[in-house]
Amino acid sequence: MSEEQKRDLAADGAEPVTEPSPDVGSDSNTDAVVGTAGPVSGAGEVDATEADFAASEAGVTVASAPETASDSAASRPEAIMIPAATAAAAAAVSSEGTRPIWSDAGDAPFDDRKEKVPGPARVRVKDDDGDSGGSAGSEAVEIVKTVVVALAIAFVLRVLLFQPFTIPSASMEPNLYEGDYIVVSKWAYGYSKYSSGLPVNLPLGEGRVFGRAPERGDIVVFKLPRDDKTDYIKRVIGLPGDRIQMINNALHINGAPVEDVVVSRGEIADVFGPRAMTQSRETLPGGRSFTVQDFGPGGDLDDTPVYEVPVGHYFMMGDNRDNSIDSRVEQSSGVGLVPDENLVGKAEIIMFSWEPGASLFNPVSWFANIRPSRFFRVLD
């Protein structure tokens, strides 16, 4: 511009406006001029509102550009000056379509659209009514299983292996006393229909399964022949083919007296009052030896006819010879000859013993009447 033109402009009174240098990289041009009414080209389009927000978030003071004398507020839109870096950041935000979010810790912003916020934990709430019903049902099933298993074990033990008995009388004294609890082995002589130990008989028909003959002198539990139900306990004296007889209070087998040695004499009280008693040691043919007891000669069963034992039967006698209803008494009122199938088992051992007067429902009576000296005594 010539010096003449400058003087003409100065004469008009107008202040000259310097246009921004096109050299963007110069140090003097640190600000960019953005018009609020028009878009900014380059890195996106930012209106004045978003530019203000971005500048406020960045801590930048936004200043209005000074008006020239020739431009009034009505004819020219207000110019806002913001740093170039801030404008670029605002333009970038606008191009993404959302504003940045800053964490509470003050670190870099993150996109809330990409952040996965875990939802509430899932908790399975059980139905108390349904679960309690199922639990109760399961417990009932377990109880039934336990009972069934216990019954099965008891059945096997009682039918096939062992059976307990209580001695109810004095007919086997001095070897078994009233109140002794004994165990009988069921397999000793095999099994018959009367061997179950239950109210019903086993469906085995006549005879025995795995049968074995008892030995002379065994203490045997058997079913009373006249009713096939009542359990009796006696000692086997006569085997099939034997001839048994009592002569003057002495036992004879096959015409020969049994060896009998007196062990002790004394007095014993029974239902008839105090009576003289003798204990002797008998030795049967074959060598089996045991103690017997009687009240001396003159008893009803001290002299008998000869009893011939048929095949498949046994002659039984009690060890308390004058206080025992056994095979010396006919079957109609006594025991008679015992068939082989009526044998239940062999008495093996005395497990426990209480004197008469002990009651199952009175525990105090157990200690007052206990006989520990007889516990676990093996029988002869």
C-alpha cells in the first residue's frame, strides 16, 4: 500500500485490522479464530457451545476478540478465541459423537460405552417348603434303607448263625441256671423247617439241610415234639439205636452203667423247701464228662423201663435229674423222643447271667442281681 493510501485511510479515522498470517507454523500465531455462527473446517465441526464446554473442561479461558471500529456487534458475529490444541480436542470429541468421561482417580478418560459394569450377582434362593419336603423325603428313604438292612442282618444272624435264649427254669442245674443268657449256634446241626427262630417255619420240608448228627453229651435247644413250637433245652444222652434206662438212680446206656463220681453234697432250696442234694461227675461213653445234680434215690424218675431210640430220634435228659421233665416222660405229657428235624441248635456259651428278680424295665435290678462269674462261660 502506498504512503498516499495510508494517509487517506488515516484521514477517514478508521483503525486498521491486521489479517492473520497464513504461516500457521510461526510462533506469533498461537490462537485460532473460530466463529460461533459458522463451522470450523479441519478436524471436525464444533459449535460455540461445545467449544465452550471443552475449553471449560480443559481449564482454558475463553476471550472474545476485540471489535473494530468498522464492524459493529449487530453486523458482525462475535469472535471467540481459543487455543488451537483445545479446538482440536473439541473437534475430535464432536467427531466421536460423545464427550470424554474422567474417572474419580483423575486418570485418563474412558469410554462408558465400552466399559462393562458387572451386574448384580445371581443368588439362587431355595424354596424352604420344597427343599424341606425333599430333605424330609430323603431322610425317610434313608431311615427305611437302614431299617431294611438291619432287619436283613438280624434275619441272617438269627436264622443261619446264632440265636440267643434265656434259661427259664432249674432243669439244667448245676450247668445252666435260671437267668442265664446263652447263645446257640444254628449251623451246628444244619437247618430244618423249625430252625428259623421266627414265628413261621422255613419252607424246607421234612428232614434237614446240611444236616449233621449231634454228639452224645451236647446241650441242645429243640422244639417240643408235642407242639413243635415251644423251645426246650436238654442234654443229648441217647443216640439212634441206643437203649436208655434208669436203675436205682443210676443211668445205664446199652445195658452198662455210666461212670458216676460224687463231687459234693449239700442242701438246696426249691419249691418243696430245703432238700439234700448231691452233685456227681458223669462220664458218658465216648468220654464226654459233665456235672449232674439230684436229690438222691427214691424219685419218680429214678427207676424207668428201657427206652429204645429209633432212627432219626434222640433221647434227652436234664442235668438236674430229679427236677427235669425230659425224654423219660412220655410225649403226651413230657418230651418223649425228639425227632431230628426238631433240633434248633447247639448251646455254646453263657453270655450274661442275672439272678431271678432282675427286670428288663428296672435297670437298678440289673446291678443288684448280676452274676458276673458266669459271664462268657463256655458250656461243657
